[in-house]
Amino acid sequence: MKAYYPLKTIPVLFIICFFFSQSIYAQWKYPGANRIQSEVIINYEIIYDNELTNAQKEAFDYYDNIVVVFNGSKMKEQKIYKNINVNSFVILDYDKEKLYRCSQSSKTSKSGIAYDFKNPNTDVSLQPEESKTILGLKCNKAIQMVKGLPRDIYYTKKLGLRYCNQYKVDGFLLEYPGYSKKYGHYQVVAKTIHHKKLDPSIFSLDDYKIYTKEEYDNIKNKSKERYAKARFENIGKPLKRFNMLTMEGEKLLSKDMKGEVIVLNFWFTTCPPCKKEIPQLNKLKEIYNDHDQKVNFIAIATDPEYRLSDFLSKKKFNYDIVPDGKWIADKFGVSAYPTNIVIDRKGTIQLFEIGYKSDLIERMTYQIDKALK
């Protein structure tokens, strides 16, 4: 579950499992690391086995490039998302043997989590008799079974650092496999390599609040407590009266919706999980388009109208859109985004759901159908 908080509260961190090796036998730097005089930039292309649809390519989590920048002691890895400007990345400090997973949720909210390098946990079958050249570098081969299919891995010691992700290989990955439930099998392949002197600030974490794993777990547990408390305090409560004005100039008055079901979505345009759920919300509304009983779908954004207009010109959102809705969010006790609320025909809140859910449509249709009875 992902939810976004305003700037004055703890920011949400993008957490993805990422394993690196550390033991008395592990080597993270090879002799070649001492010969790196400038930063090395490698661009990786994501090659999907399946031909993806336009809808898949427009999804929140679709990316087709990874950029890795490193010198003799530090590395930065960043996925390049196609449809959203997400500043999340990983910094590896090879001298301290620390990994920092960082994200920036606003101009001022920057945070990260520190991990120790750990042993990779994915077994591979080494192929000592096979190799190939990638970007002018001779690479050793390994094979990993992914969902029952053998997939190739190529790695080299020529780049001076060990970059192995979760794979049990001794070297720097230049080609490796992946699998997504949404997109299927894919291969990550190094396509270009450049040597360029960059400002050391590219690896700086000076502006970031870095948490230990224990501190982050504590924050996460407190967030769960806040979610539970918010649900408890709101479910069963009567509808708050409202008078809203949509971007099209339509007046939405709660008194005009008596006896009807009301579905509210609270969001803002730079909230990644908010944007991620929009396709699901559009499908949800389609389900009730021809329903014989009225269901009102209203999306209340905290953004001003001009910003919403620009966003909606690129991304379709079929709800009635209300701009400048922070005061409405405060009225309903909303402090994390996205939040979805279902109000039944008697004007009682029956669902108060915080954060992105993969089964959002099932959760919402169940509550809406109950509210219609």
C-alpha cells in the first residue's frame, strides 16, 4: 500500500527489494577500480519479450531505460520512467559498503533508507565455456531460471566494481533478466557506455534525510496505525455537507445528492500512487455508467485549476474534477493521498480507504453495491 502525505509529515519512500553481497570472502571492488579517472555512464535498455499495448506503455510503472553512473567508490542507479517524473534512485557506497535507496516526493521532501550490502540470494548456473563481448568488454555467462524459462546473464570484472543485483555472480552486470506480472519477461541490456568527468554532487546525499531500516519500519508501523485510526473515526459517520464547483463550472451540492451514492477520490497531480490508480478509477466509473441508480463520482484535487488542466490534457480522468480542494480534504479528515470514500444512500460513510490498492476495483465495487442496496 502506498500513500502520500503533505510536506509537513513523513514522506513516503519507494521501497524495492535489492540485495548485495557482504561476507569475509566477498569482493566489491576489483583492481580496476583504482584506475577509474572519471565517471562511467552506462545506459541500459529494457527489452520486453511481449509486444506491449499502448495502455501498458502509458502506465505509471512502465520504464524502458536504466542509467548507471559510477566511479571508483560510488555508484548511482536510476530507472527512467516514461510517464512520470519520479526522482527515486539507489546510491551504492563501496567504501562504506552501504546502499541508500532514496526518493524525492516534492521539492523539499527528500529521504532515503540505508542498508548494509548483503549476500545475493538468487542462484545461477555458471557457464564457464561461454562468453560474449558487450560494449567492447568480454563478459562471462550465467543462466537463471525465471518462471521456468532459462534466461541469460552476462557480467564482467573489467569495470572495477561488483554490480550484481540479487544474482550470485562475481562481476558487473551488463545483461540480465527480469519478470513482471504486468509486462511479462524482459531483458536488461547495456547499450552505451561513456566516460565523462561529472560533478561529485551527483552522488551527494547531503539534502536527504537518511533513515535506518529500523527507523523506517517504525515509521511504517505508525502509518498503519494512522490508517486504522482514520478508518475507525470516519466509517459510519454522516456525510459532511459540501458545495463544490467542478472545472467545467458545474455546481455539486450534497443536498442535491440525497438518496444517491457518492464516491469521492482525494488526490493531487504529483502524487505517484494517485496517478497509478486513475486507470482503475476510470474503469470503476464505467461499471456504473448505465446503472439504474445514480452514483456520483467526484475527484477532489488539491491542485489549482491551471495545473490540473495541463495534467488532464495528457491523462484522462473520467470523474467530475474539483480543483483547489484542500479545504474539502480537511473537512473530511483526509491527510494522506490517495484516499477513496464511499457514502451510501442514507448519507453514511461506508468506506474510507487510504493508499493505492492493486485490488481497488474489487474493494470499491463491493462497497458501492452494498451502498446501493
